[in-house]
Amino acid sequence: MAQKKGYFRAEGYDVELIPMTGGLAVKTLMAGEVNLTSAGTLVASMQGAKLRMVMGFLRHLPYDLVAAPEIKRVEDLRGKKVAVADRGSVTFMVARAILHGHGLEVDKDVTMLAMGRPDVRYQALLMGTVQAVIANVDGTGLLEPKGFHSVASAGNYTKGFAGSLTVTQDLLEKRPDEVMKYLRATLKGTRAYLTLREEAIRVTSQWTKITPVVAAKVHDYLSAGALAPDGLVDRETMETATNEAREGGGIKRNVKPEEIYDFRLMQKVNDELQGWRPQ
């Protein structure tokens, strides 16, 4: 929405949105080839990458474990394969939590395949390469009409957030005004999405190639409280997500949220935009 509504142009930027896998997105960010990423960076930060998450999008985990028709319950996945984005991604953490909740161990009882982008993961399920996939709200909406079904929802197993903006620590420290511009445009886009329902559904449908019906369901879910209108993540959620990522990534040391998150500029943007309404 931020791009379609011209909010980035108003800040002086011609933004290019480049789809890529999480691991590649982190590498290109660290190499200075992109300015920011929406990919998950928790594990990379814990491993020493000089990155800071500056904005959060979803306060609830919008994921389901979607399985083939013959999989009636999570336990039926013993000896099967599940597709996630990357090791260390939110999708991996969600799959791990759901499997643990049903007495299954990653790699021992269930094979986890890192398959990158959602469309690639969903195609793997359609082709029978995997028997289940972690899908977001629109992914579930795409797969259910094709005979697949949800056997578990993330919110019943773990707490966390999904979707974020991360920049390098160097950019944050040396060019905070530039980061502020990104955040201002993006937050305006978030608020426009929540407020302008019909336009948001149309833009979502065009961008993601989902049907307007599915886009409407996604909007209803996000506008019911999942999408953060302030771009902030509460302390409890930060700590829970950090601990989940630390365990899933095999990080032994304790990690403080301050090593990963920095929402100071996001708060300033909120102060700036008090009373702002999209047209």
C-alpha cells in the first residue's frame, strides 16, 4: 500500500520490492546491496550480524500447518516432510513448536525442508514433495480450495510476531533520518491498508495474485487486531520470539532484546503521525 499510495515517493524514494529467500535477503542487506529487509533476522543477529529490527508488522502469528488430505492430525506427520522458508525463520520456529506440542522432534521424527519463498513451498505440497507446509493466511486460503487443510494453528502453540523491517546497525547510527523516511512511509501504508478496505483488497489481490475473496479474508484477519497500526512489538513478545529463535538456532548464550530490536525511531514516527489519516 505504501508504494501504491506514493508514500515512498513523497519521502524522495523510488522503492523496488525484490522477492528473495530469507537467507539471501539477510546476506544482501549485510553486503549493502539493499537498504532494508522484511526477512526474519533474529538468528542472524544472535550469531553476530550487526542488524537491528526497527519495525514489526503482525502481533499474532498468522500461520497454519497445512497438510495433505491423508494427514488427519499432526501426529500423522511422523516420517513425513514439512516445508518451511529457512532454518531460523519464523516458519521454522512455528513448525518446531507445533511438532513439539504433539511429541514430534524435528529431523528425528519429521524432516524439515527449507524451501524459500511461499509459492515454492506451496507448489511442493501440491506436487506431493512434502506432506505439509507452514502457510500464512493467504497461503491457507489458496490451498484449502485445492483439498488441503489446516491441522494446527500457530497461535495455539507459541507467541510471537511475523513480518518486520530490519536495517544494518551502521545505517541506523549514521543515517537515522533515512531510516525515519522508510518507517514513515511504511507506517502510512499500514494505516492506509487498515482504513481503506476495498482499495487494500484490490492492491493485495494484484500484488500477491490471490483472489479478491481470499484477499478480503486476509484483510478481515489483519484488521481484527493482527496488524500493528503502530509498528511496535511489546516486550513480552520480543522476549518470547527471541527465546524461540535462540533455541531453534542452537544459540547457547543468553540474548538481550536490545541486541536485536531498536524501536526508538518507530516511536518517533508514531509521535509525528498522531492524527494523520489516509485519503
